Amino acid sequence: MAEALRILEDKLISINPGITDDVVNNTLNYLRKFSRISPDKAKDLISELMKRFGLAKLTAIQIVNLMPQTTDELRILLGTEKREFSDKEIEDILNLLKSTKES
């Protein structure tokens, strides 16, 4: 979501700052409301999740988009991965998400 917001703001608004298309405006409002971290932080976090925990890119993106706060929420997102994650790994991921969100 953060990346979509960046693209819309950089490309569409810079080209036509007075854009009045309802779909574009509604999309921008939605992304601004639900993007939890900046696009740069999102990219870095996705890369770190993939590197440190061996996550598939799609899984890492979903985790960053949703920023789960509980073990159960995170386990649901990790369900598509081909391996099981230890309680320690789950806790480490949640701590990473929390620290990124707070910084």
C-alpha cells in the first residue's frame, strides 16, 4: 500500500495537481488512511523479512501491508509459506514490525 500511495502521489498528482477523478481521489484517501509506514520503510522492511526469515516476496508484502500485531494474525499470513516458523521467529518478526512502525 505504501508503494501504491507513493506512485499515485508522485506520478498522478505531479502531472495533474487539480485531479478531480473520484476513483483516484478515493484511492488516495484509502491509501493515506491505511498505509501504516512510509514507502521507503516498507521497501526496507520487505527486504529484511525476506533476508532474515526467508519469506517469499508476496508474503513479506502482505505482512508489511497489514502489519499484524498478534501471533495469530501473523501465523495466518505465514500459512502460505512452505515451512513452519518457531515461536521465536514469530516473536522476532512481530518485534521487527513493531520497532519499524514506532520509528
